[in-house]
Amino acid sequence: MVIFKDIETLRAHLTSARGTNATIGFVPTMGALHEGHISLIRASKASNLLTVCSIYVNPAQFNNSSDLQKYPRTLEQDVKLLEKEGCEVLFVPSDSEMYNANTSLSFDFGHLDKVLEGKYRPGHFSGVALVVSKLFNIVQPDRVYFGQKDFQQLQIIKHLRNQLMFQLEICSVPIVRLQSGLALSSRNARLSKNDLKQALLLFESLNYGLKALRANSEFSIIRVEVAKRFEGIKGVKLEYFELVDRESLELLEKFDKGRNSILLIAAYIGDVRLIDNMLVE
């Protein structure tokens, strides 16, 4: 695996690779890699001759400086994992390489970034869109791989691709879970053993919601019942539990079997904010 820290040498390397008609798969990450990330690397390697991974903790998408400082950074371990999986290229830029002092560009996605994560993390998706646009421009991949766990982010990046006419395919990879059902997340590394048990509330709430919808329960009642599950538990706070249209991200109050929808949840376990989702099939 070849590791690059600057844009120009990475571009030169990828230009040479394209000369051999290699298709390029790209997996953008913020590091602290786990099996969820590895599933993206494997999906890329299955469909492309060259896989590029980036590791960059993007400050523009954090609206909480403490969260940015506490975000786990495990570069040495990450490099070993990527080498084991046969990733060909790793891009590890610095803040000064990705941003200059006068960066002021922002994005507005209308309804898409005003609900759910956008409501509770204002400016987050503008920061995501900014760094993703830069990375797409630098790497110029044929295919890019994202996990389903960050579902709203996935929909916004698809919208970004369409609006800015990036010539690439966006590929979604299913959530990877522990046997307990807990969705893998880099933030899980900050959870204590007790926190990990409490974090199962997210998966259990999604399962309950899915079963209740299938039993024709009203979603307004389901939402109240889920909220009750979080009450009275020290250090646990539900932020939202919503039924949403998969394409438009419209918040739904009623379940329509003819409409593609998804359940999404966000909650604090201690000071760690976790998200999860489940497709309503």
C-alpha cells in the first residue's frame, strides 16, 4: 500500500494508474477503522482494479469542538488493517493540505439538511459536502463507497453528486453489526462496558418500531413508546426517533406500505452521540 500526504503526488500516482485503464474505487473515512469500514474496502476491491482510502478527521463537519478533540485517532492500527485487506492507496492529508485560511464556501441542501442530523447538528452537512467535494475532485474515482449507517449523509452526497455533476457512482453498503445488534461505529471506542449495554437501546428500539409498524400500529404511538424506553436511565438521552421517506427525507406520521421508508434514531449514551437506522421492508 502506498501512502500519500499531499494532493499533487497522489494525483500524479492516480493519473498514471488511469493510463492502464484501471477503475478506481474510493472509500473516504475519518479513521478509527472497524469492520464496517473494512466492508467498504472489500466492496471496492470486488469491483475495481485500484482501491483508494482516505483518513481525514474533517474539522468543518464538527459543530462541537470537544467532539472533534475526542474523536478517536488510531492511524497506526488503521494502516495495518488496510494493508491486510489489500488496499492499494491511502491518502492522509493534514488540515493545511485540505483547507486554506480563507475557506468560506458553504452548502445548503434545503429540507435534506434541516431535519434529523441537520436539525441537531447545524452546519454539519455543509462541512461534509465541502470535504467530500474536495476529495471527489482530488481522487476522481469511478465509484465511491459509503455505509448505510449514515443514511442521511448518503442521501445528501447523492444529491451533491447530481447537482455538481460528478462522474462517479455512489455505492451503499449495509450496516455491519455486532452479534448483539449494535451498529459498528468509531465512536463505540469511547463507550464503557456499561455504556455498550445501554447502547443496545438504539437497535432494540428500531426492532420494536419495525415490528409495531408491521402490526399496523400508529407511528405516533410507537414514537411515544420508544421515548419511554429511554426515560429514567441515567446518562441516556433520546434525541430523535423518526419514520422517514428514503428519498426525500420527509418525516412521516403514518406508515404507507407502498412507500419506501426507513426508521432512524439518534441518542446520547453518556457523552457519546450514536445514530442507527433500519429499512422498513
